[in-house]
Amino acid sequence: MALKRPSFLPSLDDLEQQAQARSAQRGRPGSHFDHPTAKNVFIAVLVITVVAHVVGGIVFVLIGH
């Protein structure tokens, strides 16, 4: 007995067309990020890492290690 696909899910043809449309859209040349959220998360993690290292360095200088 095969399971019936729920009606609220897109068909495989629709999914394939969406995937082809997404693959046809490319970011700017030279950009390593295809998704703007990924770029924002990367920048946020980078900023937090740099700030944590600077604060840690200041704390170590003040403690005297």
C-alpha cells in the first residue's frame, strides 16, 4: 500500500523548477555567500570572536599574566 502525498506539499515538478530557478540566480561575482543570512551570521561570529580576544587580552594584561 503506497502512501498518499499530502495535498499541502508541493509536487516534485514544482520543487525541481524552484531548484532550477535558485541555481540560475547567482550572487555577485567574487561573493562567497549565496545566502544573505549566512553572510550576516558569519560577520556576527567574526565580530564576537575579535571582541572576545581583545577583551581577553586586556584582562590578561591587567591581571599580569
